[in-house]
Amino acid sequence: QVQLVESGGGLVQPGKSLRLSCAASGSVFSINAMGWYRQALGKERDLVARITSAGSTNVADSVKGRFSISRDNAKVYLQMNSVKPEDTAVYYCNAEYCSGIHRLVSWGQGTQVTVSS
């Protein structure tokens, strides 16, 4: 199994930057992709950015040009620049991995990001 722990959330002013980190442990060699999702109050959880083990990335249109995702071994980062109030949400780290023939997904506990002046 894969366990994930996020860090780096908090209160940030509009226009500023914030970096989220997620550390994976356990069967990290089996991870195919890692990503960040977010869930605002009363809304569904949506993909923010995803990166595969080969380094291929995709970023949601709503944050393209402002957010970027990177990966360093068993850690994944979300660099958030020029944040807006609508970026306020709980951000979850996600890992897609294989266990035998099964494709599984692990989630972190989430970290709150609040954009406000």
C-alpha cells in the first residue's frame, strides 16, 4: 500500500504564492502517477494537476499558467502562484499505483488552503 502525507497549506493573500508538498511512503515503487485534487465547500473534488512516473503532466484549465506540478522520487509538489480567492479549498494528494493485477488509489488527509486578504 501507499500512504500519503500533505503539508504546506494555510492562509495566503491573493496574488501570492504557496507550495504544497506530499510525501509518499510504503510501496512507492508501484506508483504510476501522483496528483493534486481540491474540494471547495459544497462542491465536488476536482483534479488540479497530475504527473505520471514518466514525467507527463496535465493541469486543469482553471489553474493553467498559475499552478505547476513536479515530482522528486516519492514526493510531489504543487506550486501555486498568483492565487485567487476561488482557489480556496481542501487540497488532496493522490497516488495511482498497482498491487498485483489491481489498480489502486490512495489519498492523503487533505490540507486547507485559504486565499483571503
